[in-house]
Amino acid sequence: MSHIKILILLAGILSLTNPAAFSQGAGIEWDTLNKEVMRLFQAGDYKRATVIAEKALKVAEENVGPDHPSVATSLGNLAELYRAQGEYAKAEPLYKRDLAISEKALGPDHPDV
């Protein structure tokens, strides 16, 4: 998958989530972190993007719970970063959890799943 397609995918996933479910400060922090992840990913700085994506996942899990679509977005972003670095064993369980949350939230036949 090309980097452009991946960025479009990440942006699309990000648009599906609802930062309003967070407390005001946490929602802003999560959104800012994800935008930085996308910027670093586009720049090819996968290592720094991974550190920030891990932080975004932690913010999401702590503020909206483990099964929220924002957590799925964070999982997908982190999985994609691991995949881009060839760390497939780390990416796979994150993709699976992302898929499970997305199917539960949107339904298995939704085009974004």
C-alpha cells in the first residue's frame, strides 16, 4: 500500500472518531497527538511517530475506555506504523483489536470496516 493511500486511510479513520467523548483537555490532546502522528508518518519519521502514537493510544484508553472508536483509531495508527517498520508481529494484534472495536461500533458490513 502506498504512503498516500495509508495517509488517506488514517485520515478517514480519524474522521470517524468523536473527540467530544473525551474530557475537553484530553480530547484536544488526543487530536493533537494524532495529527502529529500523521505528520511524522508522512515525513517518514516512523520511530518518533510510534512513540507519539503509543501516547495517543494511552490517552484514548484512559479517557474513553478500551472499546471506543477513538481507541480503534489509535490502534490502527500504531499498527500501521509497526507495519511500515516491518514489525509485523507487533502490528497484527493491534489490527485485530482495531477491527473488533470497529465491527462492534459500526457493524461488520460498514464500508469503513
